[in-house]
Amino acid sequence: MLNVANVVVSSSSGYVYVNWVDFSANPQKLYLARSQYAGSLSGTWTPDSSGPTGYFFVNTGDYMNGNLRGMTVPMMRHNWPAGKLSLVWHEKEASGSHLADVYYAAYTTSGWQSKVKISNESPNCGSSHTDQFMPALDHDSNGDVLVTYYDRQNNCSNSEYRLYFTKITSSGSQLQAPTDASGSTSSTAVPWCDNQCTYVGDYIKVWGDAGSPITRHSASTVRFSGGYMDIEYTQIQ
């Protein structure tokens, strides 16, 4: 089973890139393909099969704690200042686990850089791990990357989640540790798919403006009231 997730166009070269997940591989794998010609979809596309591997959440029956639906959906940006494609996603801590962590990797003309785990766990929870999932990303004029994602580390029972962010270089080195950016805490989730699983949505986004310093704007689903989803808007500098 394949999950096509991203299409981006290089603003510098005009090449078109497509990224997807091969859920049928074991462990699962990220793939990438580039158009043969700049500014055109014609020609032969050759997939790069050397991408990062991991244990991904593969379908709507593959839950996190609380029957939370969280299929692995990579997000990709053309990081033009760094000359790279930057990608983030969440995956399982291990085969058979249902705990999620957030990872980053980059692709250049020389190939893939090794994936890096960019989320963390709260020391307040001791040996108990919690979920970090559904990341989004944007870059600044230096090529540094801001990643936002949902995080349950404020709740050691691993049910409620908040919006977190971290800042990294284009190679994945951390510039700012994971930080709570949310003004509210969610409930576990809302009923979905005939009450057999729960769903928070894949729709977390982050983008920058032209200000100085640049302000990052994030829209995310982080709380629920009266059985309905609320969207929280957050500014991050």
C-alpha cells in the first residue's frame, strides 16, 4: 500500500519532487522521485528507494493511546536557502509499539541525510513515554527549520495533548529544545469512524511572514468543546 503525501516544485531549478510512504515495506520507507525535466511532468521519473525507514502508523486501525487515529503522513518543504528538501513525520518507537515520536530528514542532490529524532520525553513522567505526532514545518531565510507538532508529555497518562514546537538546522541539529506553544490543552479526541476510533485531524500547519524578526504562524486542532473541533491559532517567534 502506497500513500502519496507531498508534491513540491523547486523554486530555484523548476524540478518537481514527489514524496510518498511505502507502507508495504518492512520496516516502512519514505520514497522520493524527481521529474526528468525542469518545469515539466513529462519524461521518466526514477524513484529514490534509499530513503529513511521506520515503523509507521499504516492505517486507520493502527492507533495511538486512547484509540487515537494517527496515520504517518510526512510533510515536505523545499528549503531553498539550504538547497534541500526538508521532511518531518511521526513513527512508532519500535515494531509493535503504539507510541509515536517525531523525526526529521533532508534530501539533497547528493542523496538522503540520516533521519533525526527531534521530539523528546518529559522527565516528569519517569520511564513512561508519551506520544508526539502530526508535525508540520517551515524554514527561515537561513535555512533553519521550525517544526510544530502535537505532544502529550504534559500529561503522563498519555491522553491530552498540546501544541509544541522546536527549531533545528537544515541538518537536524537542535537550535531550540521542544517548547510548549499551546494556550490550551485538548481532550483526548472526538468520536470518528463509527465510534471505533478517534480522530484529531491531519491539519496542523506552520508558515512564516515577511516581518523582522520573522513570526511563525501555526494553525492546529488542539481542543474540543461540545463535541466540535476548535482551531487554535498561535504565533511563534
